[in-house]
Amino acid sequence: MKVLKFGGTSVKSAEMMKQVGEIVKNARAEGQVAVVVSAMSGITDQLINVSTLASQGNDTYQQTLKEIEKKHLQCIQELLPPQHQTRTVATIKMTLNELEDVLQGLFLLKEISPKSRDFVMSFGERMSSAIITEYFKTIGLDALLADGRELIVTDDNFGNAVVDFEETDKRIRKYFSRTDKLIVMGGFIGATVNNETTTLGRGGSDYTGSIIAAALQAKMLEIWTDVDGMMTADPRKVRRTMVLKQLSYIEALELSHFGAKVLYPPSVQPVLAKNIPLKIKNTFNPAAEGTLVARESVDNGSPIKGISSIDTVALISLNGSGMVGVSGFAKRLFSALASGRINVILITQASSEHSITVAINASDAAKAKTLIESEFVQELKSNALEPVVVEQDLSILAIVGENMRNTPNVSGKLFSSLGRNGVNVRAIAQGSSENNISFVTQNADSRKALNIVHEAFFLSDTRVLNIFLVGVGTVGGTLLRQMREQQEYFLHEYNLELRVTGVANSRKMWFDENGIHLPDWKNVLDNNGEAMSLGGFAGKMHEMNLRNSILVDCTASEDVVDLYEESLQRGISIVTPNKVACSGRYELYKRLKQTATQRGAKFLFETNVGAGLPVIKTLNDLTQSGDKILKIEAILSGTLNFLFNEHKAGVSFSSVVKQAKDLGYSEPDPRIDMNGLDVARKILILSREAGAKKEAKDVVSENFLPEECQKATSIEEFFTVLPKYDDHFEKIRSDVEKAGNRQRYVAVYENGNLSTGLRVVGPDSPFYQVEGNDNLVLFWTERYRVRPLIVKGAGAGAEVTAAGIFADIIRIANF
Ligand code: ADP
Ligand code: ASP
Ligand code: MG
């Protein structure tokens, strides 16, 4: 004997019922078979809905009832040959008349009891089983319809009835012993000894299957559903889940207990007791092997089998000195909860015995609070206990696996991966059997936490970076192109998925949790993007709450910097070429760095100095390895260097400035480069990274621009004024050249002093041979006392800057 249970989606339509017919036929060809079916998908919810509406005196229930009728009648029409339809239609209509009468009663009385609710809910399975039985007969199967209410005997805990196994098993065996036919029955429903209809809890058809299988000592219970088996996590919430080949009963039980809906938790017990293997199979893909649940767990290469979650959890805490050393507190607490039939999902108790916290279903919270308050009324009055605390909007997550107890550091890995991504854990419990570790988080963090943990345990070889890019001008646009070109490479060579989940320019913003298709980013942003606002961008980024999120700021804006702190607080890393934050007030720079460290996020700004050159990284490597910086001497403006290199005999200075702007080497306003401000900011940042507590005013800067140029009120005006000084600049240039020297704009940090200024250097100076827009940085340190450590190369341009930003992004993946 084999028992096959088909879930709601497996019988949701005529087409699916035909598929079920094929599967059952194949099974029947091999021996005895019993079939248990759920209600057609969505019907149980609709039945609850109609009963609620009716009991509220809302006559729109009739509309929903019509929809229920229509769905079943349409299925019959599409499923059965015309000559078989009349009888089945009549059966369904009669059944629906019965339902209508009950609803009419609820409507008139304006009330509903758990008992009548169960009665209404029973109609879904009663109708689906009747239809499919008739269909089986038309395809040559010797089907016989059984009514769950005659076989499954329960108590009168309506909505979640407890099965009387002795009586139930007796009835099932007797019923099946009388026939060799293919028995078909609706799951989920039972009856009390007084023939009152009961239900076994939502998802309870699995349980019916298991009860039948156990009573008949079946050789297998197959649960046919809409996924390929039990997966490492809920595929609706987590991407790239994997099907588990084999699980132990305990593992399946724990995963389902903590929310893996694919199996109703109580259904494990009956088959476990009889050691009957259970298989989860996909009706939509019967060829897939499915998941076998049996006594043994098999190694799947990970210390855990899976992770599951429940999103409707409340925590109730009982605190107070009155609990210390007094025995029986916990017992009284649990008795109080049990008296209200409240299911406790998780328990934690501080070792000081000063507090007990339990997680329960959110819908039970109010009832639980009342029960606890009445149990402990004296203690609360005398202040031996503090008022009962209820926290709502929580989720419980659990990792499950028998192999966990043989593997060290599972919880270390679990909580460090959550911590790195800014997920706050409210409560933790580890079963002493070490088959699971469960923890409570805010609802808002649940999906993110699932993905983080899933990635940490199953995809440790594949990581995802979720990138939110503000600013898609020259540098941002180049970055997107570079990422597009390297996406495949990172995925295949490093199992790293670069996902651009948000982009924005000053006008529009666009988000896609699955990653924007990079070749189309411009079109998508222009055509689909919504109006950009920084608050809106940040709000969406926070709401998406994705793990490994990075905010990439490719603007030069002060406003975007306002987003940094809160983002870091939320565990979102920042990568930016924008110098505003690091060269602004020292206090802000310091606070951002500290926040990043505290929240496990990264704040990387390599491209603030020397574009893509590893200047800050080198400086950090030196100081972190214990070296001491004695002096930094550097050409830090690719733009100025370009100006001095390209300004030659016969070429006017103003035309070179224009060229630098057109090539994107200079700031939009070239004066920011020429007045030394940009260089001052960079040397300031380097000094801060070297440990100095300096402000912008501490940099002594030399400005070689004539006053009239500085005073120009716009960029355009500046370019009309500048040519007046071409002769002035030409004279300086030719004098320097005649003496065999060159002009350089050099920044220095030494003995706590910061300065920038023009320097005339001869051929023996390292600054002499710095071509084009190159930068050169000399680090004089205790270890590099005699000759400095030198970093040299292109220090401006969209390609190298974007590459530097890209490198920072990749560094985050490598931490
Ligand atoms: P049925 O109607 O067949 O009983 P259910 O909806 O009750 O189906 O259960 C199947 C669903 O369970 C899947 O569609 C899937 O979305 C969900 N699910 C949640 N967690 C898991 C998991 N770990 N593995 C597989 N499916 C899961
Ligand atoms: N139809 C019931 C429900 O939706 C039972 C089941 O499908 O297992 O909960
Ligand atoms: Mg189910």
C-alpha cells in the first residue's frame, strides 16, 4: 500500500487533476493505492472568508459563494466527459446548497462558533475529493470515495482537533480491509465521536495522508505538491534554494515546525512512529526525484539542512526579582499558556532566572497576556514581577540539521553573518538536542536574514553584492559599463554576483531587487524611473533591506553625504569618490568611520586621492602593519600636472585649461583644481588616514590664480577672463624651462603640518618626470627612511576613477 496526498495546487484545475490522474494510474499499476486530496487551491481561504462575511451580516458573502461554485462547476465541465457531468454537477450543487443553508444561518444569527467554522471549512475537501473520484472512474481507475469524517476521529478542539489514534486506526483498517478499490478521500477533516465535523489545522491534509499511511502500515507516503521537494529555504523568499535529497524525520519536523509550509508539522509523527518513508514530490514535474524523509539524515556537505521562518510571532517576557530561586515559576507560566491552548514556539531563560521569554503566535498574544496576568496576579501586585511585556511584529528563524552537533562554530557563523549585515537578533534558543538554533528578529529583517544565512551556509562560494548607485555621470556611467563587462567574469571565476539594485541621477531613480539588466540601465532609468529625491532613494534602499548592500556615491554633492550615517547604521557599506565627507569636518569623518566599524559595514573612498591609484590602501597597509608615517610628499592633482605638462611653447595656458575640462580631467569648475582646494582636501584626507586630527583650515595652500580669475562669478566668465593672463603664465613657464626645470604643484604632510604650493623642480627631483595627468605620492616612513615608498600613475580620468571605485566594491566582497 502506498498513500499519495495531493495538495491544493495539484488539484487547482481540470488540467492539474488530469496530471494527478496520470500519476495515480502509474502508482496503481504497481499495487494498492490510497489517495488523499486537499481542497482546490485557495478554496479554504475563500470558505473562511464567506463564513466571516456572513457572520458579520455582510451579504457580499453570496458573491464569494458564487465564485466558489463557479470554480468547481467549471472544473467539472473541463474534466469530465459530458455523460458523466450531470451526476457530479448534481452532487456538487447539493453540497453547495447545504453550505448555503449554513451560511444563511450564520448571516441571520450574526455569529460564528469554531464548530460552525470547521463545518464550513470542510466543504473544500469534500467537493474536490468528489470531483476527482468521478474523474478517476472515467480513466479506468476503480475509485471509491471515502469521507474523512467517518474515519478520522478527533476531540472537539475545533480548528485544530486532536486525533484519537486508537479509534481512528481501528476505523481505517476496518474500512480498507473491506475493499481492494482505490480509496480517495478529502484530507484535513475529521469528526468527533458525536459526528461533529472538525478540522486538523491549516495544511492538515498532509496529516490525513500520514494518519492513513501509518494505520495501514503503508510502504510509502508521497506528498505531491508544487515544488521539487523540501528545499534549503522557502523558494518564495530566498533565491537559489536547493532541493534536499534526503532528510531525517527530525530534520523535516524541525524545518516544518519553524515554518517550511511544504509539510504540515504534525504529519511527521505518525509515519515516524511506524518508520514509513515519506517522499515529497512535484506534481508539476513528476520526473524530479523529490525529497526522501526517513530515519537517517544524509550528509549534504553543509552542517545544516535548511532554514525556515515564521513571520507572525510575538515575544512575551516575564521579568522580576521574584522569580529568582523560586521553583515552579516556569511550570505555572506554561500551564497558564497551555490552559489557553497556546502553542509555544521558542523559550529562552536568562541563567540568572531573572527573566523568561517565550515566542508564540502573534494572534495568541493578547490571550496569553491575560492568562499570564491572571496566573501571576499576586506577584504582579507585590512587584515581585514586572508588568508582562509583549513585543509584536517579530519573526522567528531557525537553522536545522542533525549534523550541526558534530560541527563547531555553526552559531558563530550564523550570528556573525547576521551581525555583519546589521540584523538585530532579539532572542536566541538552541535546542539541547542541537538539531536547531532558532532566533527572533524584527519582521522587517526576516527576509534579509533568511538570505544572509542561506548564503552563508549554502552559497558560501557564491556571494551577492547589492549595489545602489547615485550619480550616473561620466564616472558613474563608466562604472556601470565596467561592471557590465566584468559581471560574467566575477560570476564564473569568483562566484560573485554583482547586482545593481538601484540607480539614480539627479532627475530619476530606479530599483530592481533582482538586479538591473546593465546593458539597458539608461533606457530603464529614463523610461521607467520615478522622480528622484534623496529621501525617496534612501527610503527605498532601506525598505529593500538587502544583505551586502553598498551605497555608491558617484556625485560631488554634499546632500548625498547626508545619507551616509544612517546607511552605515543599517549595515550598508559606502563606496565613493566624493571627497566631501572625508575632507569636511573631522568630527563627521571620524563618526562615519566609527559607525562603519561598529556596524560591520565598510566605508571606502580610495578614489578620493589619486583616482584609481592605491594611495589610501598603501597608507593603511603601512600604518596597520605598525609603520609610522614621517612625511608624505605628493603630486595629487592630475589636472594641475596635466596643465603644467601640456603648457608648452606656442600653446596658450587658457587653452590647456579648457582642454583639461573637456577631457573630464578637471572638476566642472577648474578653479577648484587650480586654487589648490582639491589638492588641499586630498592631503588633508591622507593626513587623517595617517592618524592626524586635522581640519581644512590647517592646510596652508598656495593659490597661483590671479585674483580676477578667482572672482569670476561663473565658469563661463572665468574662461573669458583667463586668456588675459596667458602672457603671465607663459613668462613663468619659459623662465622655468630655460633654467632646465619644471613646475609642479606639490602637497606636503610633515611633522603635523599640511601645505600645498607651486614648486620648481630640477631633473634630479622625483617630481620632475611625472607625465601627463599622473600623480606621484612619496611615503617617507620609519621603514622607508632612506628611499620613500612610491605610488605613481594616472591620477585622473573616468576610466581609472571608475576602476578604483570598482576595486573598492570588490574589496567589500572579499572582507
Ligand atoms: P500544498 O498545497 O501542496 O500542500 P503548500 O502550499 O502547503 O502546498 O506547500 C508548498 C509550498 O511550501 C511551496 O510552494 C513553497 O512555496 C513553500 N515552502 C516553504 N518552505 C519550503 C521549503 N523549505 N521547501 C519547499 N517548499 C517550501
Ligand atoms: N485545505 C486545507 C488548507 O488550505 C488543508 C490543506 O490544504 O492541507 O489549509
Ligand atoms: Mg500544504
